[in-house]
Amino acid sequence: MIVLNNFRCKWQAIGIDALSTADEVGAGAWCILDQEVRKFEECLARYWSSGHGMSVASGLDTSEISLRVLGCKTGDRVPTSPTSAFAPLMAILRIGVIPMLIDCDEYGRSLPIHPFLFNDEISAVVDCCNSWRP
């Protein structure tokens, strides 16, 4: 057998702590929004020197909240990759913004945007993508 990742070794290092934490959460009868989550968010805020920290359930939640915090609203256009996970695209659609699918080359660099997609709203994005090219 070829081992891709040595989970046994990892479990030996963290197993006791992981089981102890799972036992504490289970004994507290909270699965969501328990004290451990609150402690994690406080620790995260301290680490980032921020007044707040927030944990979410998924990449979809992260993407949607981020777009809303940035002020995106119905009818806005948001560039995204057609080859990424589905969460960013789902978040874009959930808040009613228009996805602008910009393809990438084999190195993840944005390809030139087709002229029919180009307008003043995304010129800053295009400039940023073009300046990143080697």
C-alpha cells in the first residue's frame, strides 16, 4: 500500500486532544455556536489584531458574506473563475450579482478578457490581472 498522507502519525500527535475536545463539546450539548466556537473566534480576532473574528460553516458562506461586506448588490458584476469550486459562483448568484467568468491559463493567471465583456466597471480588475503577468 502506498500511503498518501500519514494520518496515523497525525492522529498520534493530536488524537488525545481531539477526543477530549469532542467530549467537552458533546457534554455541553451544543453542536453549533458553543463556547469553543466563541473562544476560537476570539483567538482569531486577537491573532489578526482585529476587534472581531467570525467562523462560518463553508466556503459558500465565506464568499457570500465577503461579497456583502464589500458592498456588492443586485446587478453588480463580479469577476470569477469558471474553473474554481462552485461556492464562489453560488455566492455570487445568491446575492443577485452578475458573474463575469474569466478563464485562466495552466498557471492560474487570468487570460485576456474578451472585448464584449470589457467595460469601465472592470477596467481596474483587468489592469490588476495584466500587471500580475510575468
